[in-house]
Amino acid sequence: DARVTQTPRHKVTEMGQEVTMRCQPILGHNTVFWYRQTMMQGLELLAYFRNRAPLDDSGMPKDRFSAEMPDATLATLKIQPSEPRDSAVYFCASGLSVGTNTDTQYFGPGTRLTVL
Amino acid sequence: AQKITQTQPGMFVQEKEAVTLDCTYDTSDPSYGLFWYKQPSSGEMIFLIYQGSYDQQNATEGRYSLNFQKARKSANLVISASQLGDSAMYFCAMREVNYGGATNKLIFGTGTLLAVQP
């Protein structure tokens, strides 16, 4: 049963520390999305990759967040330095994009981040 | 701008009964996709069902069906024969279709919390 995996599942850190979240998309999927879920904002897109190339990171605070795909099996989201307002659940999702359409997005279990 | 609206913050249903979760959307694109996801208390987002804007038939997946009324811009989720395990938050989402090949992100509603009572 193919699934998106994310590590770590939970992370507690102190303000100012660097946080790295990892995602392994479903094998064969060529699109990867990073979403953030908070009580106040709900689910919002942070960044999006297709064939490992970043296509949209307009939802991401550029000064402290960065997203990369070093290879087709790994996507990373990094926060440096972290702030308490970054506390949220971060989801990675993957899908298969054909042409201009992206098929169903399958979500990972999420990383619950708490910044003290 | 595209928007998804879920007007029911919470709902109760008796076990074995059917329940309808409402979702309305707003878009000027003729081509779009609509999704429902389930988020149980464990936190994962589980894909349930998909409806394309050009699909002639309402989508069905087991006990889930999507009541798609294009003219009214509604895409309600119907769960038949509710089970205790259906208790969760349910999100309606719309996929943008960007012909420029850019973002195909999902825009989510605020969710409906469903509680199935024995």
C-alpha cells in the first residue's frame, strides 16, 4: 500500500532553532506539495514542486522557510530560525501530474511542530 | 478568486443513518476538480472522493457519494450507513486548473466535524 511518509511525526523545539522536515512521496508521483494546517488559517499551501522543480512557493515566508527536492524520493522543508508562530501541522502531499492537471493529492501523516 | 465554503461547523448523525455534508464553491474556471478528505483525530488527511467538473455522473466510492450540482456550485458529500469510525473532520477542496502549467494547489474549506452516535 503506497503512502507518503513524513519524518519526524512530532517536533518540539525552541525559538531560534533550525527545523527540518522530510517527506518521501509515493513512488512514481512527480508532484509534491507542502501544506500547513493551523486552527486560525486552516490548510494553506506553502510550496509546490513538479518533477523536482519548484513551481510555486508564494505561500512560504521566504526569509525563514526553504523547500527543496534533492532527489525524486525526498522533499525537505526547512525553517531557520523557527518562531512560535510556526507551530502547526505540516503536511506533505504527492500526486501524478499529466499536462497541466495534477491528479489526486495523497497526504502524508503530517509533522506536528511546536516552537516554544 | 476561487473559494470553498462549508457552512456546517459540526454535525451529529446516528449510527447506520445517512448524512450529507454541505460544500459550495466559487470559481470562474470552466474546468476544475472537487475533492473530499477525511481527517480523523489521529490527524492524517485521507482522500475520499473526487468529482471533475466535466463528469456527467456523480462520483461514488463505496459508502461515499458526491451530490454534484454544477449550476448551484455545490458538491455535497453523502455518507450512507454511518459508522462510528466515520467520526472525523471532513474537508471539501477544489483544485485550481492553471493552463499556464503553474500551481495546481488545493483550496480547502474550513471543514465539518462529524460525530456519529451509537
